[in-house]
Amino acid sequence: NAGVMQNPRHLVRRRGQEARLRCSPMKGHSHVYWYRQLPEEGLKFMVYLQKENIIDESGMPKERFSAEFPKEGPSILRIQQVVRGDSAAYFCASSPSATYYEQYFGPGTRLTVT
Amino acid sequence: ILNVEQSPQSLHVQEGDSTNFTCSFPSSNFYALHWYRWETAKSPEALFVMTLNGDEKKKGRISATLNTKEGYSYLYIKGSQPEDSATYLCAFHTGANSKLTFGKGITLSVRP
């Protein structure tokens, strides 16, 4: 059973471009979480999704950021018109059900905005 | 605002030393406390999840305890080895499938 997959692992974007980060949860997992680690900070929650639904987006910046988890395919975190402050490591985690404690993490995507 | 505090921030020990780390968290609305081990360029790896006051978990040389009434957890590593060098994260959550609130982590470096 493959773990949580994220791609790309490294992404470089110029200011103003769009960044798309993909997360494929573990097989059988229908709950996905996105976290961000800014330089010198801990992991911070961004958004929690189930298939086709956003459950909690309280940690997501209101503008330029969006997330989806379609019925088929990976979850996508999209950042429009990136700025230097978006440079960070973005991690996704998945879990199998609404009552399961553990979240299994992917290796992250490191976004650099130049 | 939920804050998870970890101490110390970093630790350098000699191979064979035993170490312990502290994680403190809000004791209200407690649901579960997680410890993760995170090596550079890899995924955070779950070590333990604890839910009940007084829980003790053990995996090899690593063990953890939980006190939900006073809001802290300890992680112990007995006889540290160089391969234990990593960042150890604790995270707290208030309900099943709710977001995890992480501490900043403790970076352990074990010298051979």
C-alpha cells in the first residue's frame, strides 16, 4: 500500500504565476488535510477536505488560495498570483474515516517563489 | 487559540544517553495527542497517538506518557542512537478528523 504521494516535490514559480500542488491520499482514504510550514515555524493547518467537499478551511488565506478533492483524482491546492511570502513547504495528510485518529503525511512540496 | 509548546527546542546528546522531551497543550476539549518523528526530506512518521489520561505507549526504545488533566505529554528515548536524530513533533486535536495543531518540534542530534 503506497503512502501519501505529493507532487511535485519541488516547485519554483515567479511572482504572479500560479502554483498547483497535488496530493494522492493512501488507498482507501477519503479525508485529506493540507498543512503549511513557513520558514522557522511549525506545521500549520490550512484546509480539510473529504471527497468533493471542503469541511474546514479555517486556516486557508482568504484570497488566492483554493483547494479541491474531486471524486476522481488527487487533491489539488492551488495558489494564484504567488508572492514571495508563499514560499514554504506544503504537506498533505490523509485518513480513512471520520472516526480515525491518525493522519498519514506525504513528503511535502517545497514551493519557492522568485 | 490553541497553543502546543514543546521543549527544549533542540538537544544534542551523546550516543547511549537517554533523553526526554515535553509537550504541553490546552487541557480543555482534549481528544488526542500525537507524536511524530520527522527526518529531513521525508514524511513525518507517526510514533504514537494517545487519548486517555495516564496512557503510556512504547515502541522499542521510545516511550510516551500522557496527562490530560494538566495538559502535558513526555517522550522518552532510552539509549539514544545516531539514527534517532530527527525532529520530534507533538500535535493535539480536539475531535475525530479535526485539524492537528502542532508544536514547533524538538530537533534531536545524537553524536556517535
